[in-house]
Amino acid sequence: MLTLYMSPGSSSMAPHIALHEIGAPFEAKWISFGRREQRTPDYLALNPEGKVPALVIDDGVLTEVAAVLYYLARAFPAAGLLPAGDLRAEAEVISWMSFIASTVHPARRAGREPSIAAFEIAEDRLGDREWAVGSDYSIADIHLFRLFWRFVDTLHPPASDYPNLSAHYDRMMAREAVKKTLAAESAVGYHLPR
């Protein structure tokens, strides 16, 4: 069985959503940042970086959101989280994942103005498409949503400032996997820095 080490609202939310999308059984292991459980010797033995997510699979541990999402999409192809048989579309998913990890995520950590600038780029990049890669829902949408969810929760921007991202957010919030994830994580409790 898969085991996901996670903390509510953190980057691990994206693989948590993906696990609900694929419907595979998994064990949730909650890590409290407030109690610094990510710095315990046991957790550091699992993930020396002391971050979440960490996904325990049959033959080891995977870390980093993009890698965990990619693994889940490839290991469970019936869920359709990667465009099947379309090399260009799959490359576009990887492009989104790289952009999110290298531009959006660091900007969020850098503060309000860098976050706004990064999401303006994401807004233009998304355009009026239904999903990040056209009409196909993918792991890129899950990754994008998690960071925009945090941005909305923290800065409360008007939807009119980000009409494309806000429409994407609404579509994501309507998904059963997102509803299950948010319910489970809010039951544990969010203890995120502002």
C-alpha cells in the first residue's frame, strides 16, 4: 500500500488530491510542522530534506511534488492524469510542472509582490483554456491549483484580477477528489505560515 507523509495545506496537498483522483488505497501519515515533526530523526531518515510530501512505494521513497505526481499518473494510467499517447501534451504537462516548481512556488515564499507577479504570468499562460493543457485534466492542474489555493487563502485577491485562474480554481473545487482532500486536511487542521 502507498503511504503519503503530508501536512495539511502544504505542497503535499497536490499528491493527496492525486491519490483521491486515482482511487488507490493509501495510508495518510500526518506531519505537524508546528511540532516540527518533519525534523525528527525518524522522518529525516525517510526524507533527509525534512519536507513533505514523501510517498512510500513498494521499492522506496519518492519526494518532491512533481516527481510524486508524475509517478502516480504513470503508475495509474486509467485515472487519465497524463495525456495518453500524446508526447507534445505530456511535454506541456512537464513544462507546467517545471514552471510551477521553479517560478510560482519560490515566488510565493518570497512574498506578496513576487507572488502577484508569478500568478500574473500563470494567468496569461493558462488563458481561457479549461485545463492547463487544453481540454485534458492532468497533474499540472492539481499542482497549479494547490499553489493558487494557498494564494487565494492568504491574499484573498478578487476573482476579477485572475479570471482564468479563478475559473480553474472553481472547476478544481468542484472535483470530488479536491473536496475529499480539503475535508480530510481541514479535519486535521491547517497550521500554515501567512
